[in-house]
Amino acid sequence: MRSSDPAQAFRLLPSVEEALNDPALRVDSAAERALTLELVREVLELWRAQIKSGALDAVRLEAELAAGGLARAVRERREREQRAGVVRAVNATGVVMHTGLGRAPLHPEVARAMADAAGYCVLEVDRESGERNERDARLSALLRRLTGAEAAIAVNNNAAAVYLLLNACLQRGVRDEVVVSRGELVEIGGSFRVPDVMERAGVVLREVGTTNRTRIGDYAAAIGERTALLMKIHTSNYRVQGFTEEVEPQELAELGRARKVLTAFDLGSGLLDLDGLAPLPTAMHDEPRLRAAVASGVDVVTFSGDKLLGAPQAGLLVGKRAAIAALRKNPVYRALRLDKVALAGLEATLALYLAGRGDDVPARALLRLTADELRPRAEALARELSALDGLAVEVVAGESQPGSGSAPGVFLPTFVVRVTHRAWSASALASALRRATPPVFTRIQDQAVLLDPRTLLAGDDVRVVAAFRTLARG
Ligand SMILES: *Cc1c(COP(=O)(O)O)cnc(C)c1O
């Protein structure tokens, strides 16, 4: 019989019972035994499929089994599962609001407020009267004060905010059209496409203008009996350049008032423009500003909590009293409202701004760091790493990015540590770093791993060195 005969390979496969008797797979508790049983089944199933497809033959399988391959495969699966999930990570990519790594990093005081709210907390009760109240009473007050809006409400993310807004402005069969510029029909991160969200929310999209130019007259001409909302959407993750024209929120607000139609501006990033805050890098100057958007007079402004505002994930809606009250009355709001932990984090972040400490909000602070400030940190990290075996290390000028669809094409000058390994490729090195505890995420460029100190939080420098040190040993 040839070794490539699948029947022979199938005969070599142990039964689940036999596999569980392997001393290398012995476990103590019933729960662990149940998990091991599941994993053994999964590995055997995978091998069966590989035999069937010709990817595994009897010779290799026999060698694998003799070398304890089944127990190893089970162990690796268990470890991979344990490593998965939401665990702390080190962001050495230089992408400040990295969607894959949790977007805006939170201030330690904010993290503490969130941990404090995890048990019991004052959520929907008034401490004076003992009566039931709104969970976001304090949050709304903070948002009103900081943005200058008359009222505010919060949901899980900005996608939900836009959905709530669209759904609430809809009067089915009466007013169901939402007017949007053809230049602003954005897709955010693959699954959030404005036309699709509109359809799901039950409204009818009425496109006006062209991809590059839309004027207020285009909006005005589209208003009819069925118009429910005039909407402006910030093109967060792309720019239309050249022969372009877009409608200013003031113009939209005036038109809406004159024709008695609701108006809204989806701002996306939520850059708070308080007096006294240090400016963000000039490369980011065309990000729309929150107070300015509210002051434009549109009825509703929507934005994310975890982009430039630097708070936990949330969708915030601020604006005119009547418009926000209508959102609160919509039953969809109940399905999208925030949980206590996110609320506590939002309140704590906004409290920092209100106390004049907005510059300490990490998302903003990290964006403001200059190359001059980052250089000594890159050099210190490089010194530590060059003491380790097998690494070639140098400090070079580089570029960080804001990330998360804010400020496309904006690169912030930085200094990065460029690392190559004597034996490993850059991608093998990066992959090993991702498997460290805590995992370290890096950038690869020109066959080298780059470490950008911009996004290293307190204590992360030490964690990076520790991750490299375990590699050197392993
Ligand atoms: C990011 C963004 C969204 C989606 O916000 P999430 O908080 O990620 O749900 C919607 N609209 C605009 C303009 C955005 O930039």
C-alpha cells in the first residue's frame, strides 16, 4: 500500500477515547476535560479533512503522532483561544486612533471612573429625591456646557447616532426623504455606508449636486412635501480636491429654518474647539470643529466619542431642544442607549475638558507630540534594544498617523526605532511580538520592524523591551 493512500492515513487516526488517554493530555477538572474533549475532536476533524484533501498523508501523520503532535495541537489550540479576546496591548504602530487596537486610549482617571461604575452606581436615580431620572442627565449637561448646544443625547457609537437621527425624522408615508450631497455619501470602515444605513432606517435617500460640487441651491431645489431632513456629512476618510464646492453648515441651517425642514451635520471625529486648548498639528487644521458646528445653527450634530474627543466608544447627538427631545422619545433610542461603564467614562472625559485639562486627554496629547519630543524616547528605546542579542537597531525619522478615518493623508513627523533581526524576517519578528504578553503591535517598512514612541503609553517602553527579551530567549 502506498503511503499516499488516504485509507491508510484514516486508519492511523486515534479515536477520541484513545487520544484522551494520552498522559500528555491529562487534566484535573471536569471542565478542563470537557474542553480538552472538544479540542481533540476539532483537531481530529481538521486532520480528517486534510487527509481527504490530500494535504496530509500516512507517512507524515505517523511521524506527527509519534512526536506527540496531537497533544501539541490541542495545547496550541487552547493557548490560542486563551490569547484571543480583549486584552491589553502595546501600540507601537504610531497610529494614534487605531481601530484594531481600541481607537482612543483613555486617561487613567477616566479608566478609574469606569472601573468604579462597574459595581453598583448612581445610574437612573436622583440622589436628592430618590426618584427615577434619565441615565444621561449629567452627560447631557456636560455636553451642553462644552458644545454650546441646547440639548444632548448619547448612544453606542456614531453609526447608531446617525441611525437614530434618520429613524426619528421619518414620518412614514408623509415625510421620508433625506437630502444628501453626492460628494458626501461616505463609507466608514466597510460596513457603515450612508446609503445603506438610510435604507435600513426607513428613509429615502435624495442625492443632490455632483461628486465634486454641491451648492445650497441644489438642496433648496430638492425640498418638497416629503422632505424629512437636510443632511451634511463630513467626508472623514477621504478628500475631494480640485474643482470643488460644498455647502457650509450655516447655509444648510438657514435654508432649513426658512423652509421649516430639520437639518443635521454628521461631524464624525468630534474635535472639541474650546478656548485655551492647545491646537492640534496644523496638518489637521481642516477637521471640522464641534462648537463651530453647533453654532452654525443646524438642528442636530452627531459625532463619535472615541475619535478626536478621546472618550470611550459612543455616538453623541447635540443640538436644538425640540430635535433632541424627539430622538429621546423614539423607541429605537432604548435599543441603542449607553451602558453605565461607557457613561461613566464619557462623563469623566468631559469633566477633564470642563476642568481645563482637555490637553491631557490622551488622543489629543499624543497627536500634539512633536518629533523633537519623541526623538529622545526613540533613542532611549533603541539603546535598550541594541543591548539584546541578534538585533540591529537604529533611530530614523518617520511619520505617525491620526488613524480611525480622521484626517486622511495627514502624517505627523516622528522618530522611530528601526529593528531587524539577524535570523528572522520582519514579518516573523512582528508576528512573534504580537504573540508576546502583552502583545506588541508594530509597523513593517522596507523589511524592518518600526516602533513609533508616539503611541507608547506610560510603562509601554519597558513592555516593548521585555517582549524583545523573551524573543531573544525563545
Ligand atoms: C466615524 C464616522 C462614523 C461612524 O462612527 P462610529 O463611532 O465608528 O460608529 C459616522 N460618520 C462619520 C462622518 C464618521 O467619521
